[in-house]
Amino acid sequence: MHHNSTFPIKQLELDILRDEAASYLKSIQWEQGQRAKQKDKGTKDNSILLYLSKANNGSNTSIVSVSKSVLALKKRLLPDSVALPTELNNALFAVQEGIVLGCWIRDSYYDSSGLSNLNERKDTLNNEDKRVYEGKMHTAAAFKLFAIASHILYNLKPQASNDLNIMHTKFAGIPEISLLSPLKGISCCLFYYDKYLNHPEIIKTDKDVIDFTVVYFETIISEIELRKSNLKYTETITDRSYKLEASKFSISGWDNTFSETIQSKTFNNVTFKQIVGNKDAKHFAKRLTERMLSYDFETKKNPFQELGGFMPVFMGYGIPGTGKSMLIAAIATKLKEYSDHLDIPFLFHPMPDTLISTFQGGSAEKMVAWMKPMQDPTRLIFAPIDDAENNLQERTTQGVSAGVKEVIGVFLRYTEGAYAVNYGNSAIGLFTNLPETLDKAVISRVQGRFKIDGAKTNNDFLDQDYIWWSKLKTTLPNFISMSDPKGYKYLSEQGLVAHKGELLEHIEKPSEQRILTIYNTVERKFGLNEHLFFANLYREVQKVFPFFSSRDVRNIQSAISLRLTDFNLEEDWFNSPELYFKKDYDTKLNMLRELMIANMKGLDFSEIRRQEVVKYLDNIASIADTDFKRKVNHRINEFNIDIEAKKQLKK
């Protein structure tokens, strides 16, 4: 959605509305609907809903006061104090300020949509105008609640517990939502908010008040999401943005995914030295961090994109237990460390495990909400998808859930196509044990790939053990009395390589049988130095692997570009950011060009091209064959079990 204009929300204008907001908190009236009263039958938590619906003590209309409930809570939570508990106070303040902002948004909609005018003449409207008036009242009510909830979440989400599952479990939903008018909307919303506040099971500490408020207003937003397609006269909502003065808070139409408030998830600090083996993966990770840090916030571009050395989507794959999760943490640690040092905002944004929803359309909605922040050009974003095979598995496989298909659909839309914006500040990393089970279209979006193969050499295994027993040694110094290897300094082989070339020296010919056969046939006709060699190689590969397409050729090209930009940034650039990081875009680009030219010395283009092509083709063949081999091994295993079982039976 392109918002044409941004309107400021001025603090002075909000001050005028604070009395009105306070009056709602002091007292509102609400008459419960029949359905809400009967909602307690057969729901998951009878006690709570029963409590909510019996709240009227027989009379139809009831009056509640949030501010009184808060005082009652204070007495219950901090009986001997005059002051309000901090978190209770913060929650009440956030709700009040949210209502103030909602009233401002309501007034703004009244004026921009012509509702003010209709409202003045509401007693003399003809039928057509009455319908318009009602439609606009509904929309005003929805937008006001949306704004209130957005602002409350903006303020409270960072203070809430990281894990809100417990609160979600206690929370039994909101029995009804009213959008008849802005007044009815807020009355109904505060009525149930107040009922929950008074429920002793839900709120046991003042921190619970913040957690509950977040869960409650997140639910308000999702309820409005469900209804927004039925609202009319929303043009003056979707065509503009509102930005709160002296704050990062803004609302753009309905799509306020709180990109500003999406907080980095926490992760364990891991250094590359602590990861044993995985030379290829560590090298890739180092390059990725240096490239992301070169992003230019002024021009919203990354010089590495122009040089062809940036991958918005990459994949790390390997057998279980080789350090995928450690690698994710190490990349995040490195990025965070540098970002703090260079004073750059950084977001660690892993895909949540709970993405697949059983509701039709639910997974797509969650996936859009997850992908959305990737379009925020104001920070560096690392978005890993661990165990990618769970959410992105081959769509044609039997028994793949509708949710997986939705997630893949959104992923493809946002990584290439109309929605795909990449400024060079975000990277999505797929990490998987089973690359062969990933959807083909998803794999073809992957521009950089590397193996995570764990410990490989004697020294790797020595180091893996060393990391473990050296911890024991600090506690029990004399307990470990075994002799050290001669001539090897622990961890000395776990450093980073200087260039990709060091990892590839041994690549002479493809190792996958079918690719090797094709390679040898084509090599007999053409020299490795001819462009025709590669064209014919691709054509022959396509005959054997029909899914090999132009996109794979593009991926090979980006792998080669990556090699051409495979140079280290100067050490002193990190120590003195003004030498490079703080320079303007064009200067950075020219500095990188010079490094690139210096890096070319002694490299041979056709040799690099051959190495990368061999590596890529080997990779797709092994992915294609692994699936087949795995099924064959499974079948063989079943036969062996049968034979063995028969033998034992005879005995």
C-alpha cells in the first residue's frame, strides 16, 4: 500500500483529549448482548466466561469503572502502600494514552470522511445518507479501537514478558465486540477489560497486568482484522499515514505490524571459535555480516548489491547435530556486536515455531506479519528459519498441510515478485537437515548455499573435546591428567579462512556420478575456456534434471559474483568507522571496487567459474539423489528387519 501523505499527530492536540479519555476510564455503561451472555456454554474456560457474563447482577445495563478496579487491584497487590505498583501504573497510563490517541484518530476520520457533516444533520438524513452514516460510524469505531490497541501495544509490548503463553492460556477471549459507534466500541472494549482486571485467577502480580493488557489488545486487533473486509468508506484510512510527534509511533492504514516495536529475540552469545569445523559455513557467515554492515542508511542501498555480492536468501544445510543452531547464534552475535559498535539498529528476527495455523488463511496471515518487517529500511535484519523443512516442505508431497502451502505462497511472493523489496539490509537464512525435502520453488530462491558439516578432521574432533573438557579443567584443575597432542595448538584450526579459494582447492571434477558423466562428455567436445562449454553443460544437465532452469543459472552467476567480492574489509575500518562505514554511499562503493580489483590479482575467471558451477551442480544432484537414496535405504532396512525377524522366529 503506498501512502501518499503523512499527517503529524501533535502532542498539543492530544492534551485537549485527555479529559475525555479519563472520563471513559472513570466510568462507562455497557449492555451485554444475548449472545455474549450465553457464550459461557461449552467454552474452554467456563469459570472465566461465566464470570464475565454473570457480571451484570441481573440488571441489563451495567456501569464499570476501570480506575476503581485499578485501585482495588492496588489494594490486593500492595495492601500497605499509598503508591501504585509501577507496572500497574504503566499499564493504566498506556491504556489512557492509547484512548487519547484513539480519540484523535476518530476525530481525524470524522473530518476526512465527511462523517462530521453527516453527524450534524443526523436527524434529517434520507435513507441513502442514513446508510452511509451508519457505514462510516462502523468504520470510525473500528479505526478508533485499532488505533487505541496499536498505541497500547507500542508502549507495553517492550515491557511485557517474552513468553505470553501462560497469559494466553488463561485468557478466554472477548465475548463480544461492538462497532456500532465509536462510543459503543470503547464502552464494550473497556467493559470486558475491566471484568478481566477484577478476576483474581488472571491477575496475581502487577506484571500480570501488563501481560494481560498486551494479550487483550492484541486480541482486539485480531478481531478487527477479521472484520475489516466488511468495512466501507476506508479510503481516508488506507491512503495516509499518521506519525506521532516526538515518537517512533505511526499508523499507516490498517497495516501497523508494529515494525518499530518488533523487538529482537534474545539469543545465546556464540563466537565462531566455539564452532568446530564448518569452515565453509563460518566463512559465509563472516562475509554475510560484513556485507550487511556496509548497508547505507541514507540512500537505502548496499554497495555490495551493485557489485553482485549480496544474498537476500541463503541456505545452510547438513546432517543433524553439526551446529546449525550454534551458527545462527554466532551470526546474530557477530551482527549485534558490530551494530552496537557502529551504532546501527539491528533486529534478530527468527521465524516463530508456531507459524502454521489450523485456521484457513491463518498461516498466510502470520507469515505476512513475519515477512513484513523485512521491508523496513531503517535497521539491519537477520531472519533465520531453523529446521526450514517443517514450514517449507515440498508442496506436492502427500499429506502436506494447507498451512505449509500458504506459508510457501507468501514466502515466494515476498522473495521475488511485486512485493520483493530488498534494500540490502536484510537476509533470510534457511537452515535444514533435509534440503531435499524443501519445496523446489523455495530452493530456487536461494542465492547462496553452504554446507554445515561439523567436525571433519582429527584436529576438529580434538578441539570439540577440548572445548568440553577445558570447562571441567577450570573446576577440577588436576582431574584431567591426559597428555596433549604434540605440535597442535588447541583451536588453532578453528579460525576463519582468508578466501573462499582455500576451501575449494580440491574441487577438480564433480563428485556426483551423474553430473561427472555429463561433465566428461561435454569436456571432450569443448575446452574449459570456451563459453560454449558452460552453455552445453547446462543444457545436458537439464536433460537429466528437468527442474534445472534459468533461475539456477542466475544462482550460479550470483555465486560467482560472490567469489569476485570475496575479500576481507580492512581491519582498521572496524576500529575507526569513519574510514569506511560512516562514509557516503559512492565513496564506499569506490573503496570496495578498489578492494575487488586488488582481490582479482592471481585469480582466473574461467577457473572460478568452473569451481562454482561444479559445486552448484553437485549440490542439486546430491539433493535430488538423497531423496531417492533415502527411500531406497528405508526399503532395504525394512527387508532386513523382516529377514532377521523370521530368523528369530525359527529359533
